[in-house]
Amino acid sequence: MPFKRGQSGNPSGRPKEFAHIKALAREHTEAAIAALVAGLDDPNGRTRIAAAEALLDRGYGKPTQGIDVSGSIGLAQLLSEPRKG
């Protein structure tokens, strides 16, 4: 059902965060970080990489991804072409 002009698609707004759940989770931050650090010594390479990524993401944030917008194709042409694959 389409929305009428001027009518919000989300009339109740953004969902409220569960502050009490966040507070409970934050009580375990040190233990969670310790578990990630322990994962760095795991013999499984996938576990070590996942632990390292999680620690780096929390310490420095996730890396930004650049988008190359140069080229000869126009947006209208890009949107009208069927997807391949």
C-alpha cells in the first residue's frame, strides 16, 4: 500500500533502544575483550583473524570504503542495464 504524499512511512519513529540490555552487556566488556585477546593465541587461523579484526574494529573503528565514481557510464545507463550473473 503506497503512502500518501506527506505521510511518513515510519509514523512511530525510530525504535527505542533497550538501555537496560545495553547496560547488562557493557558490564561484561572487560571479559569480552579478554576472550578476544585469548582468541589471538588460538591455533585456528580463522579464530585468530576474527579476534584480531574485532579488537581492531573496536579500537580504531571499521575502515572506510572508497567508491570510485569516475568512468564513462552514466547513472541512468547503469540503472537501466540488466544485472549479469
